[in-house]
Amino acid sequence: MFKPRTIFLLAGLVLTPASALAAPAPEPMHFTSQQVELPSSDRVFPDGPGAEAVNNNCLACHSAGMVLTQPKLSKAQWTETVNKMVHIYKAPVDPADVQAIVDYLAAMKPKP
């Protein structure tokens, strides 16, 4: 059995005027190269255990400022966030550095 939404779409297709079907084809898309200058930053994460792992892995995609302004998260939440970056977003994080990154981020701004 069709859902009402599907019936509506099918009815819309049936009721389309013939003049709309005879409309000229749209112009093909044309792509051009563009140059964009992104802002740069030499800001790194503050020193501490794991700072090197965070600087080596996280700065490839994030500015230090963006990460440092995140809300306080628990170690479990940081673990989930780092795993999401690695497994969902395919961040180029060295697997040997994951625990050091999580420990650093959890210690940086501990959740009460």
C-alpha cells in the first residue's frame, strides 16, 4: 500500500501540464577554478602531557582556538568525539595517539 506522500507525488506527476514537459533543457553547468586564501594561525595547544599528540594530529583540521573554546566535556565524551573524528570524518589521526589526545582534552577543561 502506498503512503499518502507517495500517492501525492505520483498524482503530481500525472497532473503535470504537457507544456511544462516541453520546456527547453537548461544550460549545462560550467565550472571554473577559484582560489581562496584561508586564514592561517601559528597558535598551538598549551604545553602539557599529550600536547604534542594533539598538535600533531588535530591541527590538520582544526585551529587550536576552535578546540580550546569547546565546552567542558567528560573523558567519555572526549573519547566519543575523537572516535567520531577518526571513524566518521576519517581524520588522519595516528591510532597510537588517540588515548593521549583524549587524556589531554579531558584534562585541559575537566567537566565538573
